[in-house]
Amino acid sequence: MLRALIPDGAQKDFADILQADPNQMWRITSFSWNPYSSPLTVYMHGKITSNTLQLTELLETRKLVHTPPPKQQQKIDNLDLELVAEFTRNPFLKLSQLAQRKNMKNQTLNYHYTSHVKPIRLENEVIINPPPGYATRLLQIKTTQGHEEHIAWALSSLHYVQNTYALTGTGTVYTFLFPDPYEEKQLAETLYTCTAILDFTLFGYVTANKRYTVPFGDIIANGRYNIGIVYEALHVHRRKANYDIYEL
């Protein structure tokens, strides 16, 4: 599976570059576990757990309880995006060191960070990685059309869920999760008896989950994507690329 941010109107071009069937591409809404807003997360005796008994009630509410606040439109440039990537890779990065490495003025980086990046930066992010020996599972869930986003949001309240994706209008939700055997049994029983869930299938296992930021450089110019760079990166193997790739 590949999750990609594709410019409006470029879906067919992107499918051609990947040599993929455009009918196998869907617009998605994604949710991830947030310990500060999850109604099912419980912290007791130094351990994070989830109240699975309340999951049925959350699934059958049939409305999106949590609506993300509207994002304020903000004009950003390549430097802002590069700062986001650098701080994602190293949250303790010092701007003075970055300015020296990039041969830039410290005042310039400070302005972009304070005015553009800092207001949208997430502090104290909590990420739980699968314990050793626990492979991440990919679950495919079927529900009635129109309820995909609510089901995806409800499942993202479980601490062992990494991400959920709602395929709007298809009645399908994909969930990446790593429960222990007891949690997996509880979840299966809940999904089996929940009237909001029509069916669910273990779709597969994730052996390697890699994430990359946007390759900065020529791929973004004047706020627009140059999708041809994607083709070049995939099919034209040059010795030296003119863009940076950040692996998270």
C-alpha cells in the first residue's frame, strides 16, 4: 500500500508514473491515535491501556464525535517545508547549527520558524512502537457507506492503533494496529458483535513501515508540484539527484 499526497487534477498522471490502475486509487481521510484526546485511552499504574468495552458504544454512535478544527490558510515556501522536515527528523535541532550548515543567515531561519513553522508544530508527540515480536497487522473493515470516517476515528482511539484510513464513499476502512494477543481477542469479539461493522478481514502484516517527507528542491516550485520529478526518481536512476530525501 502507498499513501501519497497528489496534486488536484494529477491523479491520472500519478497513476501513469506508478504504472498503476487509476481505479485502484481512492481519496482517504486519515486518523491517528492521540493520547490527549482519545476517549478510550487509560493511563494506570505506569501503563497505557484502552477501554475496549466502550469501543462498541463509540462505534455505534453513528456520528463523527471529533471534528478537527479548520486549518487557517497560510502561504508557505520551500524553506518552511524544509524546516518542518528537519525538525521532524531531529526535534532538538538548533537553528544556529542549521543556518551554519545551510550557509544562511540565522535571522532568516528564526523568522520562518517563529512566523510559519512554530504555530503548527506539534509538541510532546507520543508515538508507541510495536513491542519486539509484534508485527503490525493491516485490518480491512467494512461498514455502511457514509460512516467510514466515524468508524476510522473511533478505532484510532485505541492506543495500539497506529493509523486508520477511511475510503470515503466505499464503506471501507483500513487500520494498522499491533495489539497483544488479549487485546486482539477483545477487539475481534467487539467487531464481530458490533452492528456498525458489516465485516472485517486480516488483510496482511507490515514487515517494514517507512515514511518519507516530500523530496525538497525542484519537486516544489512556487507552491506547485512538479510531478515529473516523481517519474525521474522512479524510472531514471541518476547518480546524483538534485533534491533531498528525508527518511523518518
